Amino acid sequence: MFTDTDALARAFAEICARAALPVMEVYATDFTADQKADRSPVTEADKRAEGVILHELAGLMPGVPVLAEESFEAGLRPDIAGEFVLVDPVDGTKEFINKNGEFTINIALIRDRAPVAGCVYAPALSRIWLGGTRASAATLAPGAPFDPGRAKAIATRPAPKGGLTAVMSRSHADEQTRRFAEDLGVTDTVSAGSSLKFCRVAEGAADVYPRFGPTKEWDTGAGHAVLIAAGGAVTRPDGGPFLYGKTETEYLNGPFVAWAHGPK
């Protein structure tokens, strides 16, 4: 068991930076996207980055099961009875395809059905977020070594008196999500792609991120870890716990709300 979750998040940051090299190589080309069985898009960047991440994790955490998006698509179903790692090699593939820079590389450790360490890296933005017992963010170029001394602590903000700001999915916002935000008293919204939505709340740029559309556990684990470390929380819309290791749904998440400080 890895007791120093901050050190583990830093190790994840190093791995994300290495995996970003093939991602950005593909990003710079006139690539084409394929379609998976669930009709979601996938590119060569997803496959190449996942290969790098799995190789690095095998050396860092031998024997710890890894649930990775593309391996899962290929039929691999690891035993996750204990702690396990979630990997999304390119979260926000639509953002990747549209070349707006708002895609991320996500790695998280899940223990007792909750994320305890995670890293979200946006290589096109050269920005990285980490969460263990503490949350931090830094500027980091793809392939560059991660320098903990250059990372700055981040934290969620108190609820503003003038109304809440909600961060919405750039590609997946729906009417149910908008109604929930209105009922909550949201007066302003900002858009972001991929796991950047969790990070916006974690760094105090927004107060809530509601999501009623479908996601998988590898989409949310890393951002969830960063948000918890920054003082926030992720729950079901009814305030109940948002758990991981949902083998019964093949790791499909239900609706959730990411909060700066907890359900209102």
C-alpha cells in the first residue's frame, strides 16, 4: 500500500509528462479518428499514450491492477478487489479532435472505492494538477521533468454571495444539467472540456460542476482526487457517496455533482 499519496501523485505527474510526447506527436498531424463499439471516438494518441503509461506503472506499482480505457475496450478485465489504478490516456477525445487544447491525461489511485491520489495533465496547455493529501498545480511542458518546487498549492473558494458559478461540459452539456444548475442558484457558467472541469472547481475558478450525462470511472477518478485534495467533494445529486469499482455497471458512472465545499 502506498502511504505517501503526495509522492505518488508526483510520480503520476512524471508518467503523464512522458505519455504526452506521443500524444502531442499525433496532435500535430492530420490524424483521423476511429469509432469504438460505444460509438465514442479514439485516435492513435490514446493507444500510444496508454502503452507508455502501462509500462511506467508496471515499474512504479508492480502487482497493482490497472483499469485503463483502451485495454478495457480490448477486453481486459483486471481483478480490482483491492486498490487499483484508473487510466484515461486521452480524456476529452472530442476536444483533441477539434484541436482546442482542452484534453487531458488522467491517472488515479483508487482505495476503498475512493480516489486517494491523482494527476490531471493538459499537455497542449502545459498545465498539470495533482492531488494527494494536498492539491497543487504547475506549468509543465510535454516530456519535461516535473519539479515539485514549482508547483503552487490550490484550493476551492468560499461560495460567493452573488451566486454560484457552474462549470459545464464543452461537449456534453444537456438540459437536465442546466435545470439542476438553475435550481441550485447558479448565476454564471463557464465551459471546459475533459477533466479540466474538476480542476476549475479545485483551483477556485468555479463553485460546482454538475454532470448528468454518462461517464466512465477513468474519466473522473483523477479530477475527483485533485478536487478532494483541494477541499472539495464529489457526490451523487442526492448527496450520497460517489463510489468507484462499479463492476456491476462495467465502471459506468451515474450522475454526479462536483462541489467546491459539499452539497448545498
